[in-house]
Amino acid sequence: MAPSALTPETSPERKISVKKVAPQTRSHSSSVSSVASIRLNDGNSIPQVALGVYKAPNGQETEDAVTAALDAGYRHIDSAARYANEEACGRAIRRWLEKTGTPREDVFICSKLWDADHGYEATFNALCASLDKFGLDYLDLYLIHSPAEDEEKRLESWRALETAQRLGKVKSIGVSNFGAAHIESLLDNATVVPAVNQVEVHPFCQREALVELCNKNGIKIEAYSPLARGNKLEDPTIGAIAKKYNRTPAQILLNWNAARGNVVLPKSLTASRIQSNLESFDFQLSPEDVATINALGAENYVTGSMHKSKD
Ligand SMILES: NC(=O)c1ccc[n+]([C@@H]2O[C@H](COP(=O)([O-])OP(=O)(O)OC[C@H]3O[C@@H](n4cnc5c(N)ncnc54)[C@H](OP(=O)(O)O)[C@@H]3O)[C@@H](O)[C@H]2O)c1
């Protein structure tokens, strides 16, 4: 079997075959890839690659992108109430499930609670609204989108997520944009340890201390903006490594992240990129090249200050 960048914690029995594709960016003979799943601390499995849909409109363009992703082999969609596109995602997912006869359980769907809805009851109402928009009975993962300022309300929201999980409205629960202090406060107060912390992670923003804290507590890192929003695809170091492996810079960024065991959430509305991003994991960077990429790792955020925690 070809070496793969996907994490060693993947469960082979959950490997998903991806239909044969004609690679657009390389001439390698292998034309089949697979998306692995990772086991979360609650026993559920999460596909390691998701289609991110931040800034995707609530209409046909997003429906087409989600459909293209599912056709290509993605089995994980990362949306949020704040993205205001849960309806378009839901329409595309439900239509695709029906068309292909795929069981609902085979697609992993994540949404997030927005800051304005923190608090116990407000969290339930927001979750119900998200489920309505998706047209689904449950979500696979529901995250507190950001810690916001009010710790008491944040902890109430977490208790609501714990209850929602017990009721089967969400399979797994987690957080996003939590820094070390937010994680520690949550661990001191929570009954359920978050399954994931979704934060900005890519070679130019590695957040080593936070990643280590999460790993130590069994909290999986979901790397958002794994392509650094497209802002680092011209970087000469990444470019040279891409050339060496006959890959695109985007594929190098995604491969590096997945090899660390992180879930990656590349966003694209372009069918060819949706496809080529999925073909990023069937090769292994050499230890020397990984070390070169690791050396790029200043705390270089490409997302707004809203999402920067102090730690
Ligand atoms: N929890 C949070 O607070 C948070 C914050 C940010 C992001 N996220 C999640 O993470 C996902 C990804 O992050 P992101 O959207 O910020 O940025 P990203 O995935 O790092 O980059 C997306 C940008 O890269 C372009 N792109 C995609 N594939 C490409 C390729 N192969 N070659 C060249 N350009 C390519 C896309 O353009 P096209 O669409 O035109 O192809 C888009 O402009 C989001 O969609 C969201 O699901 C979460």
C-alpha cells in the first residue's frame, strides 16, 4: 500500500473508497485515494478531511460544491450557523443521500453555535434552528464556535451541548477557537471532555503549545484555514517542496497537517480544487521536508483578530 499522510490513529475498517479520478496536477500512476477516519475520545469516528464552507453562499453554488465533494469521496461537511448556508448544505446532502442510497450515518455533518446564542436555553434553540435548516434529525458534531467573553454563559452552553448529546441530537460535541485558558476552565467544569478544538493551524500558524495541551487531554485538533486562505500558496519553501513531489502547494499544506493527525477542513467552491485537495494524502513527506516546513511555523494568523486567543 502506498505510504499515506493520514494519521496512524485511523481505523482501517472505516476507510472510504473514493471513485477513480484522473489526477489533474500530477502524472502519478495511482488514481485512487481514500479518506480515513479518526477515532474521537467519545468513541465516534470522524472523517479526517472535510469540505469547509465558510463564505459559501446559501444557494446553488454551495449545493453544487457539496455535491461535488460527496461525489469525489468527502464524507464530512463543516458548516456553522454563522455561515448562513446550513439550508444549502442540507439540501445538497439530503438530495445526495437519496440519489445514491447512502445511509445518513455515512456522512458526517458539523455545525457551530454562534456567540450570540450562548446560554443554556439559547443554545438549545440555536441547535434546533440549525437542525431545521439542515433538515436533519441530528448532527454528528456541534461546536461552540468561539469562547466569547462571558465564561458563565459559555459553561451553560457547554452543559446544553452535554444534554443535547445525551438526547441524541448531536453525536459528538466540541469547541472552536478555544485557547489554553478556555480549555482548562472547561475541563475544570465539564462532565464531557470536548472531542475536538477547531482552530487555525497550518505551517505558518502551528500553535504548538495549544495543540500539545489538546493532544494531552484527548481533544482532537481540527485545523481550519489549512490552506492559509490561499495566501501562502506562492511561498517559495512550499513551492520548492511541491515541485519536488510533483504536487501542488495546496496538497503539501494539507498533507503536512493530516500527517500530524489533525482533521483538515479545506474550503473550496471549485470542483477541480475540491477534487485535488482530496488527493493530498497518498504520499509521505520526508522527515527533512517536514522539518523544513516545521521551521516556517511563526504564529502567523490569516484569519481575523476575532479568532485569536491570547494563548
Ligand atoms: N471555527 C472557525 O472559527 C473557523 C474559522 C475559519 C475557517 N473555518 C472552517 O475551515 C474551513 C477552511 O478555512 P478557510 O475557508 O478560512 O480557508 P482555507 O480552506 O484555508 O482556504 C480557502 C481558500 O483557498 C482557495 N482554495 C481552495 N483549494 C485551493 C487549491 N487547491 N488551490 C488554490 N486555492 C485553493 C479557496 O478558493 P475557491 O473556493 O475559490 O476554490 C478559498 O479562497 C472553513 O470553510 C470553515 O469550514 C472555521
